[in-house]
Amino acid sequence: MKAKDLKKENGQLSLQILIFGSVAVILLSGFFVWVEVNVKSAVRQLNRSTAFTIAEAGIEYYRWHLAHDSDDYQDGTGQPGPYTHDYYDKDGNLVGRFILEITPPPVGSSVVKIKSTGKIIKDSSIEKIIEVKMAIPSFAKYAVVVDANVRFGAGTTVSGEIHSNKGVRFDGLAYNLIASALSSYDDPDHSGGNEFGVHTHVSPVDPSPPASVPTRTDVFTVGRQFPVPEVDFVGIIQTLSQIKESASSSGFYRGPSGSYGYEVVLKTDDTFDIFRVTALATPPNGCTNSSNQDGWGSWSVGSETLLGNYPIPANGLIFLEDDVWVKGQINSARLTIASARFPDNPVTRSSITVNDNLLYTNYDGQDVIGLISQKNFNVGLYSQDNLRIDAALIAQNGRVGRYYYRPPSQTQQTQSRCSPYHIRNSITTYGMIASSQRYGFAYLDWAGETTGYLTRNLIYDANLLYSPPPSFPKTSDSYETIYWDENK
């Protein structure tokens, strides 16, 4: 090869090396930049994940705090927030901090709002924010809860959840879950073997266990469930003595009436009239306690004397140590009316009765009434033909319902016995029902004749779950998360 050609090739090789070298440098530089960007992105992602973990830790910390002091919304400081806490890793190194902002429940509610901001030491520009709402569910999570065998007859429509610690016969229409603590039981309303814990006699009648449980969406539109755990009636119903104490100190309290009891007439101007009941209405001739029921009577006011007009107390508690009748309407009020006699004695326990409409003005949670009776919640003989009761009802030791008022026999005039008041057209409850003994506003007697309310509409007020009436019993002391959101 000539020297001239060799020099030419050496020059071309140098140019190629220069070009490839430059490309390699550019590629390597780009690679290193890409690696650096990805490393920084991974670090930021890790830091964001750590900040999120710290924010979650703040939420869990305050859940723990509320479990030990359910009414403290100032982080144990007695001072307004926000509240800052250091966050350490498992080796004791300071990693970051969470800042808590606590919004206490509004009056009458158990819903507390918690906002937790998580920050890390390594990068102050990164923060994660989590917001949750926690609440303690009230006993009003059920439309009807009963501590006994119960029967819902034809003509009953229920919108909320039903639970019984015993058996349930349901022949109406249910728009929510029906549950029983029993897998099977001997239904006292008819002879034969055991039946399912929740069963129906709407045609075609349910088979007997151990047959498969049929799907009956014509009756149980959402379904039925059994067995399920019992509801602790004794443990979750607050003692009426506690309500009495609170009403005596900062609510409205009256002792024994010296007569038949009191009538409370609620008004839309946040006041109420209170009367002393001086006589009860007499049942018609021949209207007697033919079924030998405990406490049977007309449970209807005959005469009364006005004692005064009073404002609904700020704490919403009215306690009357006697039998009580309630009617009227509220507007943007929250109250509980409780009835009991002390010392507690099964023979002298008092009851609450509603014979005339008891109404809300607002159905968005602003208006709430709780009626808690030591014995029964009654609808009396002379009750409205079409009755509406807007309230959460609790019969602590007795039953929610109406007494058996005997119909006329076919051989007698229609105005004999308890006629025409033995039969009423419709009753609508808006709220919930808790009954220690068997609930019922109607009877099917031995002759196959119905007495009581022909149509029974039990409408569940979902506002009661986390915003119950004042001093209403809760299902537990533990907060549940009802809302979760990552704001940032």
C-alpha cells in the first residue's frame, strides 16, 4: 500500500472514531441524565409514599385517641388546633411529622372530621393530606330491632333493616335486610315443626328446615340472613336514670304527677305545653281485657289541666317520672322525651303513648325526636284513624305496639265491644323501633278477624344512624370510618 493511501485511511478512521465517540458521549450523557431523573423521581415517589404513610399514621393515632377518650376533640391539650406530632421510624430516627385538624361533631351528631397532613424531613416541598369522617353508630341503625319472637303481618311495609334476637315471621314487604339470631325456631303463632329463623307464610309458604331456603324477592326484596350475632339489648340501652340526671341538671324534669301522668304537646316555635292528665277516656261498653294483657286500658286522655308552656331545653332532654302522652309538631328541634319511675320496679314501670300525629317539619335530619319508655310504647284505643309518628321509639322493658281491642261478634251490633275503635286504617312511623318484647300494631284473632291498624308503614330515618336524638343509646363506643378521601 502506498504511503499516501495509508494516510488517507488513518484520517478516515480518526474521523469515524470522533463521530462514534461523540455519539457515545451524547448517549451516555443522556443515559446519565435519564438515570438521574428516574432516581430523583423514584426518591420523590418514595418520599410521597412516606408522607402518605405519615398522614395515615395521624388518622390512626387519632382513632386510637378517640377510643380512649371519645369526647376529646383537642388532642388532650384543651387548646384549639392544629396539632403537630413527630413521626419516627423503627430505629428511632425522626422521619417526618403529621399535623392534625379536628372538627368536632355538630350538636346531636357523633360525626367527627379529621384532616391529617403528612410531611417528611428530607423534602419539605412534599406533603400528603388525608381527610376522614368517623362516627359512632347509634342504636337506630335498625328500622326495627326486637329481643323476642316477632311477626310482621300482611299489610306491613318496611324500608329499613330488621333484626330479632329470636325468630321472625314476615308476611309483608321488606325493602331491606331481615335478620335473625336463630337458624330455626318453633313459631308460637302456629303448630308444627321448626321453621327458618326468618320465614314467610306468603304463598307459597316456606318449606321447613333442613330444606334449602328459597329466594323470595316478592317478600324479601334485598334478602334475609340467619343466624347472625345477637344485638345486646341490655348492654347498649342507656339507663334512664342517666337521662333523668342530665334532664334534672340542665334539661326539663318533672316528678310524679299525682294523677295519671302528663301530656306533652310540641310546638313549631321550639316550645311545648305540658298538661297533667286528670282522667282517662272510658272504653265502650263491653270493651274489656279479653286477652288478659298486662296494663290493658284505653290509654287515651279523658281530661287534663294545663301546667304551662316551656322552651325546649338546650340539651334537648325532657324527663317525666310518670306515664306520658305526646303529640304535636317540631321545626328544627332535636329532643328526647323519656318516661320512667324510680326506683325501678316491674310493677310500676311507666309508658309513653301517642294517639295523635307527632310530626317533623323538616325531613333532612334537622328534626329529631326520641321517645324512650321504661315499659311500653302505646298507641291507645282512641287513636287517629290514619296516624303518623315521626320519632325513634324505644320500649326498654316492654313492647312497642297497641293493645288488643276486641272486635264485635257477628251476632252483636257493630257498636258493641270496642267497635269502631278496634280497627284503624293506617299507621306510618318515620324513624325506628326498638322493642324488648314482641312488637305489633295489629292482631289476627282466633276468628280470623284483624284488629288494630290494617296498613302499617315503617319508614326508616337514615339520619338517625349517626345523628340520633340526644342521649340516645349507641351500639358501641368505637368510631367507624364513614368517609375517606386523599386530598393531596
